[in-house]
Amino acid sequence: MNWLPLALLTALCLALYNFFIKLASDYLPPAVGAVVLQLVAAALGAAWLLKLKLQGQPLAVTGKGLGLAAVAGLGVGLAEILTFVVFQRGVPSSVGTPVIVGGSVLLTALLGLALLRETLTLPQAGGLVLIVAGIALLARGH
């Protein structure tokens, strides 16, 4: 299967995630919002895992994989709390979300380049430069 439709569906899910954090931030403290969000996400993940297990699919698990997933969980948990805090400070979703997501994309690319020795084509590097410009323009106006 082509990866692009799946990536675009993932982007839609991430957009809904950010949009609903923005809405919830007016009604909940960040810690409460983050816990509710994580409980729902954990339940969804557990249901998927149970489905795979009941289907008899092999689930190869390694200590390294579990450790890396735990570190990723730490990152997303902190990101959720901080996203609630950003939006509680009155930042519009049309500004905060692109800065957060664009910054995440940029920093992930830089980590991939520095630590995983990945490479970029010139058009890809240009895309990262445009992300930097976009973040600068968005942050400047607010």
C-alpha cells in the first residue's frame, strides 16, 4: 500500500487531536486534559492489541523496543501537557498548532540528520527552510 494516504490520514488524526486540545483547554486544567487524553489513547491501543492477539498475530516484543516506546510516551505526554498550557494562554489554534507541529517536524528532521545519519535532497532541505520561515512569520504576529 502506498504510504501517502496513510500519512495524510495520520495528519487528519493529528489535526483533530490538536483542535480538540484547543477546545478542551478552556474547560480543563492541563494535567486533567492530558490524563483523560492518555486514558482514551491507552484504551484504543489496548483494544487494537487485544484484536491482534485474538487474531493470533505474532507480537514480537524486545526490551529495546519497549524502552524506546516509553521514551516516546514521555515525549508525547509532555507535549500534550504543554499544548494545553499554550492554548490556555490564549494562543489561537491557527497559530499555536502550526508552530508546534512545524517545530516538531523541523526538530525531528534535524534529529534524523544528526543521529540517524539520514540525508535530505535539496527540495527537502528547502521544505525545512520554509518551515522555519513559517514558524517565524506565525510567531511574529502573535
